[in-house]
Amino acid sequence: MFTLPKGDTIDTMLNYYMNHTNCPVPIRKIGNGFYLFGTKKIYAKILNGKLVIRVGGGFMIIEEFIATYAENEMTKISRMTDE
């Protein structure tokens, strides 16, 4: 089960999606909307009531982001722990 500090709407929504999707990637809050998603630094915000992650020049909804990047991050983490 994944948990972030309570009190921030972005943290609450991120907490929900990480647990809802059973995403195994560790995530850590850096501050001001920035997080470490495994080894990747991400920026999260709420746009039109949805949690979105900055990707390139735009934003991707959290479900799509997790589906796209979680496996890659777990592979990176696995490689790092094997070394």
C-alpha cells in the first residue's frame, strides 16, 4: 500500500491512483507538485478536476501515465538493484 502525507489534494489523488492501480513503483514527494516516480522526476497537477502528469510539452492523465511508464521504471529499478 502506497501513502503520501495527507493534507494536499494532489497527494490524496496520487495516493488513490497508485493504490487503485496497484502500481509497484515507489513514489516520493519532492515538493511543489514534483515527485520522484521510481527514478523519474515528474510534475503533477489537477487540470479540469483530473490528476495529470507533465509529459513532454503536454499532460497525460494519471491512469495513462502509470500504464505507460510503470513497467519501464520497475525495469530500471530492478537493473539498479542487480548491480
